[in-house]
Amino acid sequence: SFKYLDAIGIWATASRYGYVFNGWFFSSDCKQDEQFTSGKAGFDNFADQAVTLYAKWVAEEFDVVFNANQGNPSADVTVALTYNSSNSEIPTGYSRIGYTFAGWATAGAETSYNFDGAVASANIVNDLYAKAEYENGRKTLTLYAQWTPNTYTVNYKNNDGSATFSTVTVTFDATPIYAVTPEQTLIGYNFA
């Protein structure tokens, strides 16, 4: 049992990972009309009785910013997530010319995330929460789109298309490899 003044310091330190403290209540279901009011008046109905107070916890919301990382649409999208809850509002439909979307990652691609379409499971949300940091009083994490450059097969043919003299595989945005062979001649012309 605690005396009223002895309990003040203990109540001020209540904490739970991923949750925000939302007051003390006289019942475990934490109904609003049963909330303990601060001050001695909260104990007036319990003179000389043992009192059990229950902490109310609300899962913390935090923001995840989705950065297209040179893709389209280019504007950042911010989604509010709640600790220990799944979310079905993860942005989809990103594209980038010459690249295939390969998921999301934290800065430096330290941790990658592949969501199930627009859905983030509670486990993934909790992992994102753990990586988020407080900015202006609210946890925030930025994820960056990851892109894999497309590869293409290039067939080099005679100008009339009658014969393929070389085939190479090239990667988008990489230095192209031109296959020049002695067979690339046409009487009366210079290869350019």
C-alpha cells in the first residue's frame, strides 16, 4: 500500500515499450468514467482501503516516409503506422525507366523490406518502429525505394537485317559494350 504522496513519483515513471501511458484507472478495462483523477480527491472513495490502479496504454503512432529514390511518383509519401498493428496503406505502383522495383530499404540499404502489396504485418511494423527515431516529438523513419537495373539482349545485325554478327547483354545505365568485328564491312561503306 502507498500513501498518496508516496505514489506520485512512481506514477510519473510508468513506461512500456511501443506504448504511450494514458492514465491510471480503477478497473482493468480502463473505462473513461473510472479514470483516477490526480490529487487526493481520487482516493476519497477509498478511505482506509487497499486500492489497485491499472495503467492504460495506447499503442504509439509513428511515421514512415516512403522516398521514391529517383522513381515515380517522385513526391515523398508519409504513412502513419501504429506499433503492434498491421497496416494496409503502404504505397505501391512506383516505377523508374530502365529499372525494376525491388522493395524498400533504410538509408544505406542496411535493412530491406518487401511488403505484401500494400500490407505491412504487425511484425514488420514493430521492426520499423524499432528503427524509427524521434523528430520533433514523433518517431519517424524514411524508407527508400530500391531499384534493380534491367538487362537487355542486344543483337547486332547487318544493316539489311540479313545476319546477326554479335549478341551482347547490356545493363541499363551501364557503359554499353559494342561488339565490332571484321565482318562488319559493306563494300563501298565505312563502319561508323
